[in-house]
Amino acid sequence: MQSNQAEITQQSEQKYLVAGIVNFSTVPDLMNRVNAIFASLSAAESTNLIIDFSQITECNSAALAWRLESVEKASLKNIVLKFENLPATLLSIAKAYGVEEEIKRLVI
């Protein structure tokens, strides 16, 4: 991975790790990857997924938008999406945009 990129890797059946920089240039690829993950899952049954943000080295408001859009798309596919290890920067941005409570309710 280059220093200006982000990637998602599967850690277990239900857990994925995001690493790198999550910003306006990397979010489109991350969204495509998440959409592919969602598409690969059976729509017939409810699925729980966790996305771990512990390896994010830098993020901006694009990370918040990506997170919110991912949750919305997951719910359309009967997927419960939870997050862990959200960076303090992301929580500060969420607070500034007035969506801190929505962000926190999906953190494990």
C-alpha cells in the first residue's frame, strides 16, 4: 500500500480492517470495496459485520461520509454494520457535523 492509499482487508468471517489514509481521494475505492463485500453476502439472512478503523493513519470528513453511507447501504442489504477503534479525529468531525450520537451508537 502506498502512503496516500487506503485498503480494506478481511480479518475474519465478519471482521474487516481499514488501513491507511481515508480522505476524498481514497473513499471512492473504499466504497467500491465495501459494496463488493455487501454484494458477496447472502441477502436472505441478516449478517453482522465489523469494520475496524485501528489502522487508519489519517482521515477527514470524507471518512465520516463514507462511514454513514456504508451504514445506509448495509441496512438495505439486511447487514448490521458496527465499527471499532474509531479515530478521535473522526469523532471530532462527527461532533462538528452534529452526528456524534449516530456515530457512537454503532461503535463497539
